[in-house]
Amino acid sequence: MNQTQPNNISINLPTVAVVILNWNGKQFLEKFIPSVIQSTYKNLQIIVADNASSDDSISFLKQTYPFIKIIVNPVNEGFAKGYNTALKNITSDYFVLLNSDVEVTPNWIEPIIKLMESDNLIAACQPKILEYNNKNKFEYAGASGGFIDKLGYPFARGRIFNTLETDIGQYNTAMPCFWATGAAMFVKASVFDFVNGFDEYFFAHQEEIDLCWRMQLNGFKIYVEPASVVYHVGGGTLPKGNSKKTFLNFRNNLIMLFKNTQKSKLFLLLPTRLFLDTLAAFKGLVSGDTGYFIAIFKAYFYFAQWIIYYRKKNTDKFHTSKTPISIYPKSILWHYYFKNKKKFSEIVT
């Protein structure tokens, strides 16, 4: 049944563009677009940026939601370049980068825009993100705000490695964090443009962490506002355990560290990471996961290739001596595996 565009226009509010990047995700669009349409924010446009889908996503949208603007990328450019390409064609005060497999709540936009409008230095912000299929659990990709430790391992308020906490309101305060989830990222368009958007070399995975790091190096803040709540399916494009996902996560994490860490710290950081990642690779091999083992060493090979051929294209411009205050100064690995601390509240006090 065709639906009509809700009357979401108010000249007194900042403009917000919810941009859903889609690749062969008709089943998610069908399921979750209705919740986005029910958003109560009054100066909103909804846009689908399609990464050359081969399913019938486009025809479905045109027939069912003719009021939704569609931007068609000529090839599958991944998350990073796909969004960069699409956002160049959109004019708005704020972009909301929303995964197609996310269900939103009606008033999910207002609390975050109110917070970001209160401080010009807040460049990006995320809602509290819970599991769609288990709505009292924090979701892996961001939980209630993303963080990173001194060795470059990401974690979140409500998720340490693969341990997901139950949401009982323990992380309901808005606060600065290190990175905002790419599954539902609010970002000031002017700042996104200022730092040249995502690093397109990443293709997908951890490009949002790199973006938030570069924003902070330029003096901006990243926040989480748990008064806004969304529910994420997760793993819709590359499921957990996929060797390509492992490769991209390790490669991109290393590139991000090299780009954004003070060079004097890399002499100790990179050998430490090589040792720890080698241990992880052999642990995977012993447990029978050959794909995991190969993916990690492949990531290091391509990281070395990036250093030789690509790094001068996108380093140094944003590198300063400023260190973001939200880097956790200890090892999350040590707390998790050796001190058996599995909750964010047990580690970060």
C-alpha cells in the first residue's frame, strides 16, 4: 500500500537528513522504513542511497514510498565511499547515517539534535543502540557509546569484546565518548565536510571510528545520548565470523592507528599489536578457524602495502599533537582476559 510523506517541515528547526545506505537490503527496507517514517521530528527528509543493488530494492521503494528520495551509486562503493558519494548530493544541517537493519523509535531524533545544538563542538552523536532480537541487551555496534583503549581495541559502554550487557538503565546518561556507531550516527554536515568525510580506502568497518578520531584531533567532541533509542539487527551485510569482516577490521584498525596516533608512540604500539594479533591468529588456527588465521596475516600484508603506496594521500593533514581525552589509557585485553572484568562499569570508573 502506498504511503504519503508525513508533514515534517518546520523552518524553526535544523534540517535533518536520514540517509540509509542500501545494498541488496530490500527485506530490511521493507521491515524498517515504516519506523523511520513514523519519526516525529518536524524538519526531516528521508533518503536511501543505493550501492548498485542487484535485488529489487529500487523498484520496491519507488512503488511503495515514492516520496523517499533515492540516490543511486553506480557501483557498490562500500560504506565509506558509498556515503561520501551520496552525502555530496544532500544539503542539510545534520546527516543521520542509518543502517537499513535498524528500527527507530518515534522521538529518536529530537534528544540528539537538542544536545548537539547546545554545543557547537559536538560533531557526532549516537543513540543508545540495543539488539533488535533481544531488546533488553546492548547491541555490539556501539551499545551506549564507543570507546578505544591505548592499544587501539574498540569497546563500548555496554559491550566489551563479545560480552553484551543487559540494559537496566545503568548507562542512561549522555556523555562524551570516543566514537559514535556507524549504524546510527548523527553528524554535523559542516564538520563531516571539513574533515573530508570517511576514509574511502577503508571500504567498510571502523571508518566511523577513524572519522570520530579525526574530528577530535581537530577539537570537536563525540557524544552518546541514551535518551534516544534504536534497535539494530546487526551483521546484515557481513555476518560475524566472516573472514572478510575479520580482514577489514584488522587492516582498517591498523591504518587508523598509524594515521592518528602520535608517531613517537607507534614504535612501541605497532610491535605490541603485532605480537597480540599473532597470538589471536594462532588461537584461531588451533581452534580450527583457518579463515580467521589467514585474514589477520592478510590484514598485515595490506597494511604494509598501504604504508608504502597510500599513506601520504591521507595522513598528516589532520594529525596534530592533541590526544583525544576519551582514549582509555589501559589495556582492555588485560582487564577482560586476565582480571575477568566483563562489564564497562567494572573497567572504566
